[in-house]
Amino acid sequence: MQVGSSSSSVKVEVHAPICSAAAEILTPDALRFVGFLCHKFEDRRRALLAARVTRAVEFDSGDTPHFVGSDTLSDILREPSSTAAQNPHWRCAPIPADVLDRR
């Protein structure tokens, strides 16, 4: 199954055999949507993978995990419009009681 899109340069191809259930899900519109997502997020995906490789090399060299500070790596990893980045006093919601006590 192949689907191309004139509005995007990404062409999604499925090389595996397509059963009836997969054909029902992998419609031309769904494949165009996947192509759109690939096109839209490819640069960010590649940057995150590169940052992951860089961090792995640091760990291999003996560095230990730590909270991300204000260095370049954190700028790549942190979502640009996250609530925490906008408001340093932001906190997540408290743990629900049913999760806190799981007896």
C-alpha cells in the first residue's frame, strides 16, 4: 500500500502484508496523517535522537544523571511552551488517594 500527498513531501509506504483489520485502520487518510506528522516533527525527532546519543556518550564517560539545567541540551529537550518553563512556581497535581494507597 502506498499513499502520497501533494501537500507534504513525505510518502508513507507499508511494506508488510495488509490484512483486513490493518486495511481498515491504514486508510489513505490515516497514512497521509502519519506522513504529515513525520513531516512536521522530523527536525525535532532528529534533534532529540542526537541529544540522546550525546547524553549516552556522557554516561559512558562516567557522568551521572542529573536534573536538566539551563544548558544547551536542556533547551533541546525541554518543550518550548511547557507550563513549567513559563511558571517556575508551577507544581503538578497531588497524587490521587486511590493511587497513593493501593492496598
